[in-house]
Amino acid sequence: MTKSVKLNENELKFGQYDVIVVGGGPSGMMAAGRAGERGLRVLLLEKNKMLGEKLKITGGGRCNITNATFDTRAMLANYGDSEQFLYSPFAQFGVKDTFTFFESRGLPLVVQARERAFPASEKAEDVFLVMEKYMKDNKVAVKTGVSVKGLLLREEKVVGVEVGGEEIYANSVIIATGGSSHPETGATADGFSWLASVGHRVAAPTPDVVPLAVADKWVKDLSGVSLSFMKISFYLDGIRKFSKTGKILFTHFGLSGPLILNSAREVSGLLKAGVVTAKIDAYPDTDLGTLDEKLVKIFDLNKNKDLKNITKEFMPEGMDETIFALIPELHPNKKVHSVSKEKRKLIVQMLKALPVTVTNLMGFDRAVVADGGVSLEEIDTKTMRSKLQPNLFVTGDLLNINRKSGGFSLQLCWTTGFVAGSNVQ
């Protein structure tokens, strides 16, 4: 975790490097490249054999590089209680700077639904290649496949890192190891342990932006179906707590998609208090009466057809078998004129309130974002310098900042990495 070493003043002053960056993810690469751009001798250490493993799978391999909310105040509203700490770093490197950074390096960006920005190629690999070249152009030394054991201290001051039996010294250390989501990419809680070992208060990580597991067979039977405009309302012990509208993806374990991911944090709090259920509204812009009138017209125009042959006119694609299964004695081969008024109204009610029972949040392996980390109260966010260790800098997911999916996490990495790289000595 930490190791005390003895160095004379000359060894301390003239370390092997000016800066050691631990972690080859987006914030680490940005910090290393920026420090090198300023003429510093930089070494980046990564325990995986390749850099940017998590970056390469973000956005399903498309890389949601940022969110195109160019107004800083509106952008920072997406970071919860951390907003007040982030004005200074975003003033140094904000959303416009991210666009300029990548587009000036030959990677045009496109803005899609919900202001999500992607590389025009929709390839996360292309984002990685820009960052790799940025470091190479600025003479950053890179060592991969090495595992940092901990920080080296001299008289309670960080002077480098221990890698296996080797001690590497530097004037400053930037920790950019990332959080605990996507452990298949090598993500661990190592950085949290090192920060705690030098006195930082570290909130334990928990999956934050993550899919939900449910008990309902009908949800799992729809695995792979994605619906773009749904409203979901969550209930605690039968009392409605909150609703959100957006895209839902049905999976073999439950619910995912942007709408669900951005509800997970609130659902987590509800699960600690009681039984959590939900209702999915397939027609969020249409009330019960109007939807019933729509079905009456459709039924009148198709009286002699089988019910199964007209469901596409009023049911979301792929959900007809589900609706039939949830309503007793509603047979798809039934003639439309034989469907009773009561059964028709049950269809309407089901379309407006599909029942779901939430059992738990999925784990780190499926988390897009995990919260936890160092409180921003212990970080000088003008520089990303630790207030406890003047030559220690912290970036990215090691900071305890809550945020939604939609490009907000990567923007945080670009911003904090750039600020650390700009201020490290």
C-alpha cells in the first residue's frame, strides 16, 4: 500500500521522472499527454498489457465521448452535489475544449439523441488512437503489464511508486486508476487503497449507473427488445416515488438502457427501505381514455380479423405475446369482434402500467459507473492536487462524484486529467 524509503535531497530533487501517472485509462492518458506537452518527463504505468481497455468498450464500443451541453452551469447540474467543486476545472477544460481537442486531431464528433457526442466513426478505438498519439507526440514513456504495489513515502511525503521489487521515483504522482466498474477490463479498487493509506477518506464504491434485476418472467422473455419512448414509475411499498421517461432495454436478467441506468441510484435507496415495484407506460403521452378510444377505432375497422394480426397498430413492437400472456383468456387467434369491452380495457390498462418487481441492482461487472472515492473536499479541484499530499494528484473515477450516463463520465476524465497534467510539477 505504502512503503517508507530513505532518499537524500539530491535523489528526491532529481528523480527518474518529473511525473509518474498510474493508470492508462482516459484520464491517465490525458494527464500524461498534457504533462508531456508542457515539457515534463512523464512515465505512465498500466497493469494491463494494453492501454485504454475500458475506454475501448464504452458506449458499446462506440464511445460516448462527452455530452454536448455547452453551457457550463447546465452541464455541471448533472454532477449532483459535486457541481460547486467543478466550475474551476471545467473553466480550464470543458465540453467545447473536448470537441476542439479531438476534432483538431482529425477525429470529428457527432451529436446524437440526448446530446450524446460520439466520434463520427462510432469507433471507440479511434478515440484511443488519438490519445495514444497525443502521448507519443509528447514523449510520454509507457510501461504496460506492470502492477504498482503502492506509493513510496519519505518523511510522510509521496516520492514515487513501487512496482514489484523496483522503486521508481518522481517529483509528482498522478493516480488515475479508475473505479470498480467493468472488472473484466482489470479495474480494481487499488487506487482507493493507496489514497486511504496516505490519509484520505475514501467512500466505498458501489454500482451506481447500473441495470436492474427483476423477478418478472415476462421482462426476461423480452430479452433483446429495446423501446425508445417509455415511462417508468417506481413505487416503494405501493407508494409512487418517482418517474422517468426514455429508452428501455429488456434483458435476460431484467431492465437496462439509459432510462434505467439513470434511475438506478434512486432505486438503490428505495431497495434499502422496502419492496420496490414499477409500472412501465408504453404510451406516456396518451391518457387512459384517449388510448381506449384509439383501440375502439382500430377494433371497429378490423372486426373480422384475428387479434394477433392487428396488434402492430397499438402494441410496441415485440410485446404482443407479453400482453397476451399477462391478460387471462386473451387469445391471439380470437376474432377482434369477439374481444369483450372488459378485455379491451384490460389491454389499455396493461399498455399504461406493465407490472415489474425490482429485486436488486446488478453488480460491478455490469455497472457503467460506480460511485465512491475521495471526497472533493480533500482535493484542490483547481489543480486536482491532494490537500493532504502536495505532490499527489487524483483524477477521474477515483473522485466521489455522482453522474448519469450519457457522456458525463468521460468528460469528467478529460477534464480532470487535463487539469492535473496542466498543474503537476
